[in-house]
Amino acid sequence: MQSAQTLLEQRLAADDLQSSYAACIDEDRLEDWPEFFIDDCLYRITHIRDYQAGRPLGVIYATSKAMLRDRVTSLRLANIYEKQRYRHIVSPTRIVNADNGVVQTTTSFLLIRIMATGDTTIFMSGVYHDILVAHGDGLAFKEKIVVADSGPGIPPDFRQKALGRFTRLEASRQAPGSGLGLSLVAAVADLHDAALHLEDNGPGLRVVMRFTPGSGPYPT
């Protein structure tokens, strides 16, 4: 069992890591963002229902620092979106478990988005589920799972239209994207004679694709 002094030091180090991590994003220092992780890491953004159901994939999924660097390059060079910035509000970090230099923590967060016009909205709330390890003079993320408990989803009366090309929700026009994602999914479903359904994920959207055995253009 670790001493109270050791636990306090780990708690302070974890709090410092989380606040520095949030400041890095808020100050748009995205090139520094991957450096909060070790090389062999896991980063995932998911919704609370998927997390509770044990579904492994997420909205964003990366399994190395190199993949995180690629995402920053994409954000800087490939994505086109209205200028915006973010402000994180994070709670004190709670240590769930600590053993042999591996620290498991949870931290609640609130993410606020500020547009160039000055319009400010609550973009997301949720919890960071992290695994921290010793790295250099402090701690680094071995695993960061961002579990969002809020999300806009797609209204039922708009879901069929959302499958069309270059279609974007009004609430999403200020975020990165081209409006092609769901239309590509629909094209793949059609190619394989699969049934595609858009459902409420409470929060967010769930896309369900059901295949019939033996269907589609390829041998089974």
C-alpha cells in the first residue's frame, strides 16, 4: 500500500498534467498535444452509452503518438472550418488506483467553444478516464478515454436528408467537415445490399448497418 505522501505527490502530478493538457488545447498549441502521451498510447473519444456497453471504438481512435501527430497535421492542412477556440474547465483529478508506477484516474471536464463572432456554447461535458505512467520528470498519458455525456445527434425528421452528399446540420456548420461522411456510409451500405438505420444514441447519433448473409457483390 502506498503512503499518503506518495498518493499526494501522484495527485498533484496528475492535476498538473490535466491542467497543462487543457491549456495546450485552449491555447491552440496542437503540435505540442501529442507530447502529453507516451509513444505506445491509446486515445479515444466515445459516448457514455458506448462506454458503458463496452463498445471498443469511438468517434476518434488512435493507438500511437504517431497517429496523434497525423491528426494534428490533418487539422492544420486538410480540414476547412470556421475559426474557433476552446476553453476547458476541469475538476480535481481522482485517483482510482495506483500500483507499480501506473496511476488510474478520472477527471470531469466541461468544454466550451467560442466562435470568431464571440458566440459561446457548451460544446461537450464528460469524464476523462486515464492511465498515467512516469515519463521524464512527471507523468504522461498511456491511455486517455474521453467519455462524452452530451452530444447533438441528428433530429429524426432530418436523418434521411443527412444521408445526402454535402449535407450538414446547422449546428455543425462551424465545425470541421465536408458533409460527405454519412453519404459515403450510405453508398457502402447500398453496394453491399445492407440496411442502414440512423438512431438516437441518447446522446448523439448511432449508425446501424445490417448485412444479409450472402448479399453484396463479393463472395462469402
